[in-house]
Amino acid sequence: MALTATIYNFDIDLADHDRGVFENLQLRVARHPSESEDYLWTRVLAYALEFTDGIAFSSGGLSAPDEPPIAVRDLTGTVKVWIDIGTPDPARLHRAAKATPRVAVYVQKDSAQFLERLAGAKIHQADAIDIISVDRQLLADLGAVLDRRMNFSLSVSDGELFVALAATSLTGRLTRHKIGA
């Protein structure tokens, strides 16, 4: 018998001072049985941090290798921003960079090893790809409080994340990297 996805509901009061985005987000996110808590939280944070008109989670989920986990599409359905999660291989990033004007990767693991693997690879416009590592301690702390229904505030200021949950406040840093830098 195949395992099914678990649905999580996130109500996020977003105040992204770095981009001037202030929204109330209501996300219904399917968590694949093989998906770690860190990966799920990184997807949710990436969605909020990239929030703009036309953003959506992939309809194919983790089993759609030719789609990004999150994409920003224009009114014609064309992908304008490819948002990947984790440590995609160089060939995937190469295809994404050739197909879309902007590629961003949110990393929940050791970014040094990932960047080292990408450094010698042939990737279209590698220097334009945004690699953002999410504070691993923040992800661990969020994983400890993960529930199927979450309501929290997320503030972003100067690359610092502030998460206010009912009984606790958490902070963590976003670190931006460039391939080969």
C-alpha cells in the first residue's frame, strides 16, 4: 500500500521589510512521505520569501523532475522564476537557467558541499543563480514545533528571519551565495 501525502496548513503574517512585501498568506502544503521536516520548512519559507503575484507550488510535487517545487508564472503560464529547494544537480540548474529569467535555490543542508559540487559544473549563467542557505538551527527549531495547523508571523529584515509562534520566538539568518565565488 502506497503512503499518501500529509496536508499541513500554514497561516503566515508576512512582513518582508527587505522587499517591501506585507501579506497574510494561507498555505495548504502537501508533505510527501519521503520529505523531511527541514525540506518542508524550507519550501514554506522559500514560498513566503519569494511571494509575489503568480507564485505557486508545483502541481506535481516532489515527483515532477522537470518542474520546480515553486514557480512564479506570468498570466500566460510561462515560468518567470524557478525556485528550487535542497541541492539540485548541476544539469537541472543548467536546464532551469536556460528556460527561465531567474533561478533561486533555497538550501536546507550544508551549502559549502553543494557549492563545491557546482563550482566546476557547466551551468548556464551560473553567476546569476541565487543560492540562499537557510539557518539550519532555525529549521531544526521549526521542526520541533511543526504541527498540521500552524499560525505564525514571519518578519524579514537585513537577511534575518524572525518567526513568532504562539509561545515562542525564533530567529535565523539567510545567507546568500554565488556559484564559484
